[in-house]
Amino acid sequence: MIYSKIIATGSYLPERVLSNQELEKIVDTSDEWIISRSGIKERRIIGETQSPSDMAYNAAINALESNNIDKSCIDMIIVATCTPDTIFPSNACLLQQRLKLNNIPAFDLNAACSGFLYAITMADAYIKSNMAKTVLVIGSDAISHYIDYTDRDTCVLFGDGAGALLLQQSDSPGIIGSELHADGGGETFLNVPGKLKNGTIHGNPYIHMDGRAVFKSAVKSLSQVATALLKKTNYTKEQISWLIPHQANIRIIEATANHLSLPMEKVIVTVDTHGNTAAASVPLALDMAIKSGKIKRGDLLLLEGFGAGYTWGASLIRY
């Protein structure tokens, strides 16, 4: 039987750090208020001359170099992003060009903050169907491009970054199973309503979020999808080595862990220093945990994501 297994991970964070203390000078907020409601102390902001595809490229190179992998083995590129450099071409095609990997399929996927879960599920399907052998999967977002820094409900939450992994065909299980969902009824609670028409932006070009509604939906959906995935794959929550959730808010993370009866010592948390980096959130946390030595080969990982759409999903992975 064909499986897909993680052979390398990588990440990239912009150099600029935006602290809570800096935000106190921009908007009516405080370090204490931000930490108590989100757990975030700082976040990274993309440089003026950088783009999301630049971050994706740096994360990809970091993944390749981390395990001395020859890029020529890659036969597909999937980039999860909701902040592409341009309407078209896709960031995946821009990345393909920079990597000089001509003629292989390359495309973007937009499921907002759940994008990386959707992307690795799609990559897993291509590998298991023998349509690809090694897939480069990237989550890269510059959410700061869509932030109104006079809106304290959103500007304190988001940051920029990119995370990458390489999935490759294997005889032993890597991705054990995945579960994906969406509900377009959540559109009114989390969106960027502005539209570009005839060279003019119509409507608000910044993120709109009903924090209370999103919080309730996220906790409920993430708890349910984790339970459903464990049942489908015949695993128990006691067997989970690490929970790697979308890094949106420490209270959502704690509530999900509590539902699974997992102590926070078994949860990977980077929200304090990264903020919410959308599709980059989960792969960044995964790479940081692997590079720090927390996650080891053979560990059972539960990855989760929730984002605008609404979209949500989970993957159970043997690392």
C-alpha cells in the first residue's frame, strides 16, 4: 500500500518584530489586554520589499537544506495562501520558477487559516493515487497587508510567515487520515469584504471579524473534527503524542486541548511569538517543534486548523 510521509520541514519568519508595546502606541490597547485575550506577546511583519512568495521560497529552501534533499525529486508544488502576491500567476508558479522546477504541476489553494490542512490532504491524495511521489507543501501568508491598524480587535492578532514540508511516498504510514469541512454560512463573521473592480477597490479592504462568534465556532468545530478523525482512524486521544493546533488564540487552543483531555504540556504553542499567521500557522509550529527536538520520529501528531469560510480540518500523522 502507498502512504505519504514527512521527510523534511522548514520555516521562515520576517525579521521585523512587532511587539505589544509598539501596538500600545498605535491603537487603544495594552500588553496586558492583548496577552489576557489572545496569549500573543509579539508577531512578525513582512518587509516592505518582501512578498508572500518570497517567504514561501525561503521556507522551501530551509526545508530542503534541513535534510540535504535534492530539489529535483519534487514533482508537485501546492501553496496554501489567502494573500497571494498577485491575482495571477499563482504563488506556486512564482515559487516553481525560482526553484527552477519547470513543467511540474504547481497551484495555490485558499482555505484561509485551514489552508495548510487542506493542502497536505490534497498532497496525500495525489501521492496515494500514484500521481505524485514527492510534494512540496507550503503555507505562506502576509496577513498584515489586510490589517487596519486602527482596529484593535484584529491588528493585535495577526502576523506574517511561511512554513513548508515535503511529503514523499512511503511503504509505512505517515499521514494516517484527514478530515475536512466547510460552512459558507460563516462568511459574515470573518472576511475581507472589499473587491477589486475596474482598477478600484469597492468596499472595505481590511479584515472584518466578529471575535466572539469565531471563537465559539472554532472551539466547537475543532473539538468535533478531532473526535471524528480519531474515531475514523481507530486511534484514541491517549495515543496522541502532540497536538499542533492553528495558532489563533491561546484560549481556543486551551479549550480544544481540554476537550481532548490533553495537558498543555502535549500541545505545541507558538502563538505567543508568531501571532496568527493564517495558513503558515500550523507548518511553522510543526517545524519549530521538530527543530527544537520536542517532536521525534515515531510520534503521533494531531494537526488542526480553522479559518474563514468557515473552513476547518484535522490530520493525524505518524512522524
